[in-house]
Amino acid sequence: MKSSLSIIGLAAAAVRAGSSPQLYPSGFNFDLSNAVNDRPIIGVLSQPLTNAFKADPRFANKTSFIQAAYVSMLESAGARTVPLIFDADLDSQLSKIDHLNGVFYCGGGALGDYYTFGKAVFEYVKRKNDHG
């Protein structure tokens, strides 16, 4: 059975109180039976809060962040992004990797739990690549 999607335009101008909006077919029909999304999905490792961020009330009850510039850069190249939270449950974060096309490591030094998490992600990806 052929799947198709019709886009309906909604005429919102000058709708009187109590009347229904008029729907007009736009004429666009999309065949979704062979739909392919070839945009890569990239995991982005979150970073631990810096001391300056910890002092900022906007980051209250938060432990990590991802700079918007990294996400914007990846999205401007056509990628979709998925956060990999460094201090979340390791197994749940590694299970996300099975559905990703790549992993982005944010710049800067790596110490403590962030280093441990980044190394675990790297080793998991390397092991998967080594086994095809």
C-alpha cells in the first residue's frame, strides 16, 4: 500500500468568531514509501560544569552542559545531535551509540569522571568498529 502525505494549508485570515477555519489542499503529495533520511546522527559528549558555571544560578541542580556553538556547528553541516551525558548511567548512554553515526568530543582537557566516560565511549566505539 502506498503511503502518502498531503499538506493542508490553513487559512487563518479573517476567521469570524464561531466560524470554522477553511482548509485548502496545497497540492503537495509526498510518497513516503521510500523515504530516506541521510542526515547523520552525532552524539555530543556533555562536559562537567566549570567553577564559574557552578556559581551561576542558571545552572542550579545541573552537573553538565553542552555549548550551543558545538550543536549549531554540527547542525549547520546537516547533522542531528544527541546528548551523551557524562555523569548519567553509563549503560544507557552507551546504548545510544548503537543508533549513532558518530561521536563528537568537545575541546578542552579531560579529568575525572569526564575522562572515564570519554574513554569508555571511545573504547565502546572502537570495539564495535573492530567487530564490523
